[in-house]
Amino acid sequence: MTEAISPEIRKQIDQLVKELNDHAYRYYVLDAPTISDQEYDRGYRQLRDLEERYSYFLPESPTQRVGAPALDKFEKVKHSEPMLSLDNAFGAEELLEFDKRVKKGLETTEEVEYTVEPKIDGLAIELTYKGGLLIKASTRGDGYEGEDVTRNIRTIKTVPIKIAGSAASPEEIDIRGEVYMNSSEFEKLNREREQKGEPVFANPRNAAAGSVRQLDPSITSLRKLHLTCYGIGALRGMSFQSQSGLIAWLSENRFPVPARFTTVTGIAAAMSEVEKIEADRQSFGFDIDGAVVKINDFGLQQRLGVRTREPRWAIAYKFKALQATTTVRDIQAGVGRTGVVTPFAIFEPVKIGGVTVSRSTLHNWDEIARKDIRIGDTVVVERAGDVIPRVVMVIKEKRTGRERDFPIPEKCPACGSGLLREPGEVAVKCLSLHCPAQVQEKIMHFAARGGMNIEGLGEKNIELLYSRGLIKHFEDIYKLRKDDLLQLPRFAERSAQNLIDAIDKSRQPQLSRFLFAIGILHVGEYAARVLAQNFRKLEDLYNVMPERIIEIKQMGEKIASSVSAFFTDQKNIDLLNSMLGMGIKISNPDYLDEKRTAGMLDGLTFVITGTLPVPRKEAEQLIGQNGGHVSSSLSKATDYLLAGDDPGSKIRKAATYGVKIISYPELLELIQRAEGHPRLF
């Protein structure tokens, strides 16, 4: 029961929030902590306990950074002002040309004052503050519309939740910056992913972008991300005169600003600063791929204006790539968690920009063929801002004739099963349910909401059960006992019983849900339902030929090929039979036998927008059960737009494309017109 809060306790919580935020700023932004980690943790726990006891939470409290529930998808956000990209310069001459264009546009011959700062190779982000509080964070997207990633950005310790530090604060401000990951933290993350059998990130930028776009904020919070702020978009209730003035205000208000920021007069001085940054690029501790030169005066920036997508008052000077020559000792193949088999090169170790490089992904066999890379070749390797390098080219003049090709393997290097490469695709995949490289990913997919919906069996619990050897595949889920769980650190009496109950609840799935859960390549929820409509029971799919699948109107060659490959693998069949033997009872209300006609919506494509009188999932199931297909994007090929309340811009787009717009009651009428068709609602 929540206790009434006294003014003294309220003051204590307010003071703890202020002190902890101050310590976090000193630790994460200034890199100059004044207390130990243990002291910070002790204060954090004290604050958390007080907040929970009295149900009193300040929005800027450090406890409010993490804990938001996972999302199904990211919502779109329109930027108040476009987030423009920068024009590039690749040498001193192009930088001089930029200066000439600037002077011509300003109609002056006098030297212009510029600012110079490192160009971080990260993910562009816009932070929107109203009344001093962070209310929205969005990705750049196409420059005009991005994705709402507020929950994830709040987990980054260097992002202020509340503007504090000076008396002058705007009513509303869009602050722009770059989210990135330090090189050391990136390498640590990749080592951990390799140990878990997960695919590694190609570079820190991809790692940062992937972390920001996690649907579960708790995953983002585990990644050590940083932010640097360098610009603004929309602004109300305040004004700035210059870039240097903006940076000073940001710094005063505890926003992390560029690690190096200088104001100079004339392009020669700007070029000198650029050269200094390039000479020191390895000392920053994070990837920079250039330097940004901007006109300092905002009034002059406004006079010059912008092109279609680029400002005329700024330019990005791109540094030369870091390269070295080495020898390919070997080419090997690895398997990622999704079953994709990827070739990688083992090099004679070589230093590039102070980092020792000994391996690199080769992406796929088409890339190997395009560059004609062979074992024993002398190659040029590049780190163009990437910690994981790439092979730029083969020096064929150094070939001796002893070099060897590396063909596509016939068997999975992790489990020995056959591999599938579909026509027109570059990816080579292992489809085995037993592949150890994929097993945790398959278990997570199996237990997820769209699959068997086993509540309480999320990623962390799956990792724990797998590491203790209690589950080696998803069939082992149904062998778990309560006593097994009680031996583990994350489980008590109640949580163990809840998981066992959730597992038991999943023992009677519908065939469509089960087919989706077992993770057949290309078989999503819609394709799984179509298969269930055409096959009475699971065993009817055993040893099915592609030709039988292609007979189904909604199925194409890709799905036919992967379904056939899956159900002609005897190991997969044995595992499925084992599950049936453990009491998994599969029903199939979707099956359309000879006494049932095809759905009235057979072959029709629907897009749903707005708020319907029933849950969207229910409407999607209704359309699918009657032969239709629900798409997320509207096009000229769409047959119907199913519109509810507050439908948004899709209504106008549908009218432009000539797509018919119907309501939910009209959808029900469409289905009822099929004489003899059973009511499915």
C-alpha cells in the first residue's frame, strides 16, 4: 500500500534526483566522476525504494530512463523542419570551391568566420523539448519523416531528460545530434555476440542504429550508447545568433557537444583545423569519417539558404579511407542466428590506423565472385570508419597460381544439414531445426506472442535456460518441470508456476499458429494460415513437393521451395513427431475442405488504417480466414482500404490511387455475400 508522502520525503527525493543526475553528467559527459560507482548505486537504490514506497516520480529521475514495455513497431514522426544532409568535399580543392560559393552567395570578398568539428559516424537523432522536458526523440529517416524512438533514447545516460543549467530556456526546441558507440564498447559487444553465436555488427554505426531501433528499450539500455549535439531545428521562445553561441548554450545546459569545436576566420584556417582532426582521428575513441565546416553566423546561414536537401552554408570534408595490404590465409563460413551462412576471410594480421586486423566478412558468395577473392590472394583491406574492415580489391599481379577458390558449401558448417539458396537470392541458408547456431533465435520465435505465445519465456529466460542446458531446442520447453526452474536464480515459487502454466496453455495450438512458430523460411502469419487452409493436419505436409504448394493461389516459388525443403528434412520431421508424442494437440479450424467454398475475399489485398470497432488483429484474422491478404503499405495494387476512425493520410492516398474505401460493417457485408460460406465472426 502506498504511503502518504510528507514534504520532507518529497524534498529528499528531489535532492536525490538532482544529485544523481549531476553525478551522471560528470561521469558520462565530462568523464570526471566525483563519487565511486558503489556510492552512485547506493543512492540510486535509495531513490528507487523511496519512489516506489510513496509513488512519487519526477520525469527527469534516473529511474525513469528504463522500464518501458516493448513495442510492436515504431510510429512515424514528421520533423517540424527538415533534417538536411550535407554536401561532401573530398579534398582541399573542393573545400576551396565551397568557400568561393559561400562568398559569391553572400556577395563579399572578405574572409568568412567558420566553425570546425569532427563528423561522427553515427545515427542522426532529433530531440524535442517542450517546457524544458524531453517529449519526443526521432530518427532522421528521409529527412522529412523519421521514427519515434523516444523510449530508447531516454535510456542513453548522456541525453538530458530535462533542460537545466541556465535561466534562458526556450518554450520548444528541436536539438539535433548523433548517437554513436565507442570503439572499445563496440568491440566488446561484438565479442559477446560471437560467443552467443549471434551475427556481429559490421561497424559501430550499425551497432548504434540497431540498438536505437530495438523494439524493447531494455535491450537498448544494455548497449553503451553516447550522444553528441551539434544543431537545432524548430525553435520557439528564444533565439541564437551563431553556431558557437548554440554550442555554448548546449554545453551550459549539460548537453554533450562535439569533442573538438573551433571557430576560425577564413577557409585556410578551417582547412588547417580539418587536417588536425584527421591527424588525431585515432585518438577520439569513436569513429569519425570527416570534419564538418559551417558558417558561424546564423544570419549569414539564413541568407544563403538551402538547396533541395543540403544547406549551402555547411559542408562535410570526408577523410581518406584507412587501407593496408595483407594476405588471405583462409576463407571460412559461419552461421548466424537466422540461418544465413556467411563467408569470412582470415588475414595475415596487419595494422590499419592503429588497430590490428585479422579477419573480415565477405558478405556472400556473389561478393566473392565479383571481386574474385581466393585463398592465398594478396588483398587491399580498408577501414573507412569501420572497425570490421572490408576487402577493397585483389592484387592479381601478385598471384602465384597456388591460390584456391572457396565454393559455396553443400552442408551447414554448424550442423551438417543441407543448405538452400533460392534462385535470384544471394543468401545461403540452413533450414534445420537442429542447427546449434540458430537454436536460441528459433526458441525465441517459437515462444513469442505471434507464435505459441508462452508468457514469461522471453529472451533473458531463454538465455538462462539454454546456458544451464535445460532447453536445447523448443521441444525441450515441454519437458521443463517446476523443480527445474526453482533451481535457477531468476525463479521463485510463483514465477516458476506461472511459466509452467503458460507452457501447458500452449499445448493445444491451431495449425496456423504452430506453422508460424516453428520458423519456416518465408512463412509468416499469413502464409501459415494459407497452408492451414489447404492441409488438414501437420502430417499432411510431410515430404510435400514444391509443385503441391505452388498449386495454392497465394503461394509463390520462394515459399514453395522453403516449405518443401523444411518438410523433406527427416530431422525436422522427427522433431515434430517427437512434439506430437509429448501431447501437443494441434487443431485446424482454418481448413477449407471440399464442402466449403473459397473465401469471398480470395486474392484481394487490404490495407487497414484508423481505429476499428474491433482490435486490428481480429480484423486481419477475419480477412485472412476468408482468403484475403493484409498489407502494411498502400499502392495501386491494393483492392480495399479498410478505414476506421482517424484514418490519417492514407485516405487521400487511396483516393489518388483509385482504391475503394470501406468501413468494418461493409467488410462484414462483403464476407456474408458468399452463399453457403460459414460465418467466421
